[in-house]
Amino acid sequence: LIIAILFSIIYLFSYPNLKKNRPPSPLSVPIIGNLNEIIKNKQYLYLFDLYKKYGPIYQVKYGVVNTVVLCEYDILKEAFIDNGDIFMNRFVKISKLFKSQENIVNSNGKVWKKLHSIATQELLPNHKIKKYETMIIEEANKLLNKFQEQANNGAIDDPTANVKMCFLNIILSFLFNFTYEDYNDEIANKMVENIHKIFRFGAKPLIYDYIPFIHRFYKNEPKEYYQIFAEIYKFINDLVMDKLNSIDSETKPNCFVELLLLKYKSGELTMNEVLKTTTDILIAGSDTAALFILHLIMALSNRPEIQEKVYSEIKKDSIISYSNKNTTPYFNAVLKEVERLYTISPLSQPHSTNEDITLRGYFIPKTSQVIINTYAAHLSEKNWDKPLEFIPERFINDKQLEKKLLTFGIGPRNCLGFQFALQQVYLVAMVLFKSIKFSTVSNSLIPELREPGTTLAPLPFKVLCSKR
């Protein structure tokens, strides 16, 4: 009886619609909330189904954590741009605490502002982006050589490993001015595999993140996640220590980590901040752009008529440069449509409200977890005509649609490296599609199936390559 009363009290206090005017929500059970349904189903599809039922704002219970999900551009703008100061903080999960919050992704307050300022100086100015162009094109040409070898041999192969190695090298060059010449290098391929696994763990929430009092029973679980992260961290630590031993206060930095280490030597940064920030950039930076290119290869292999139209436009440019992107409007539109239809990050890193707020007439209390449902925003019938169809022309006919692409977030906490990522995608895609035609095998369409996780990755697929 006592247990029943206790559960009833918890339920009354946690049930989302009994106090004030809360957003609509599905029924939930005490303590567990809606976690059972979230874990049982693919999280991003479950939340997409709730969007179709409840609309652009709804509430769902992640255990005992009140969670608000926002799903369309207009309401996301209202929250993260018009009220950005209230929604900008990160919701800090228990499982993230072992990594500390001294990084760009998870930090809040003064630490985030400091790291944000340093990264902004290196990643956003046009002259900074321009200086990486030669490096990106060199790495893209290495990747092109792999596909040309495949074409020469008439081989049918999966492009995934080579594409991921290309973008790992681009990020390593940015961070350390270092790359792997051999795409078959054992250490490099292990790193690619580890980064892929880290993102797969994000497919389902960890129960103890949302029911805190059970955390002590699940400490260091799942073990594989912590082991993989430790391997990545050791890889980063070794490279950073090598850099630290090779510079002094008079060194002119020639890579991002040297810039961070000089600030460490001057006392502006802690070593923890250097290591955590570098780890964030390596993991996120190498994965997102690689998945973008893989989705592009898959999409255009399945749509040869669009691939030919792209080739007809880009073959005219004798010099490949990001500064020439205004001369390739159709190609640009294709890239945007791939970004929209094949959403890479279906759900944002969760935010947290730092004060009570009313949004669209709904009360959202302080410290609520807030999730950007990018998957729903990119497939919303309100914002996109025929959202399930691949129609690049939509971005040519309506220039305002581009701002509704949310791959890199929205508001003060959007991805700082978004311009660098878009530059990588544009240049690598230009190099590849000017010289290679990608085709499906035996005229059979590639199943456009994807593996869930923090990011959505195409399941292994094979293509034919032929030289242009």
C-alpha cells in the first residue's frame, strides 16, 4: 500500500499536463515515463510519430526528466533565436560527466564562452576557411584515386571505408597538420571504426541518464562505449602530447591544436579543455561530412538523370574552388536536398531551459530538457512540398528554404564548424563527380536503409565506378 501511494504521488507530480498549460503529450508511467516506448522503438521515428500526432511542440517524459520536443522551423526560430539566451544551455547527462564538461559540445557558462570564442576565430572567418582549400582538394584527390582504381579494375565495392578515411584525414590535418598516406593503415581504420561505434550508441537513451538514482547500479555501463571512448581519447592524447613537446611560446601555430596548446601554455586553457575540445572536433568533424558524401553517392547512383545534370554543370569549371560555388546553382541545390531528405543528425544534442518560459502558449519550466527534432523539421509538410521526394529545384525556386536546413543546429549553439564542413562536402563532391560516374549494380536501386544512432549512417552498399 505504501509503495502504491508513493508511486501515485510521484505520478501526480510528474504527469505533464496537470500543472499550468503544458504541451500535449502521450500518457506516461511513474518514474519510467515514456522511456519504454522510446527504447523499444527507433527513438527518432518514435518522436517523428509524436510530431505527426501532436504537432510542432509536444512533451515526452524521459524517465523523471521533463522533455519538450520542437519540430518545425518557425517554432525553433522562436525558441533558439528569439529566446536564444533561455534555450542555449546544454542538458548535461550523467553519462557525459565522466568526460567532464570542459569542451565545446557539453559545456555551459564561462567555459563554453571561452572555447566558443577561440573556435570562432579559427573556423568562421572567410580567410581562415580559404586556407584549408588546398589541403581538402589534395585529400579529395587521394579519394578520387581510390575510385579510379576501382573503375580500372571493374570492381563493385562499398565506398564507406575510403570516404571515411578521407574525412578523418581532413580533420587530422586541420587539428594536427598530420594525415595517413595509407588508407589501409591499421590504426587509422581502427579510429574510423571506433568513431562509427560511438555514434551507434546514441540510437537509444541510457536509462540511468533519466532515472538518476539507479546510476550507481550501472556505473561504467555500457562497458564497450567507455572502452571505445578511452581508445579515442588515448589516440588524441598521444598526438597532443607530441605537439606539446614540439612547440614553445614563440611558435607560430600551423594547426588548431598548436593554437590551443599555446593558449594552454599562456594559462588561458586547461589541458583538459584542450583534450576534450580536440576530441569533440575529431569525432563530430570526421563523421558528419563523410556521411554527407556517402548519402550523396547513394542518392545520385539511384538517380542517374540527376547525376548527369550535375556533371553537365560542374564539368565546365576548370578550377575547383569553394569561392566558385555561385557558378554551380544546380549542384548546390542537389547538396541541399541531400542534406534535407537524408537528415544526418535526426535529433539535436539536448538543450536545457535556464528559466521558465511560455512558448506558443505552452508553459516550459526551468531545467526542462529540450530536443530539436531535425528529422521532423526536414520532412515537415508545412515547410516542404512533397517532402519525401528528391526535388533539388525547390532550393532554386525558393531561396528562403535554405535557412530551414537544420543539420548544423540553430541559434547560439549551432555547430561552429558548419562552414568548414560545407566547404569540405562541396570540394570533395566536386572532385569526385567531375571525374567519376557512380552507378548501381545490375540496374537495381540501392536500398536507402540507414543505421540508427546519434547520426544516421547508410547501411553498407556497393556501387560501380566508371571514369568520365
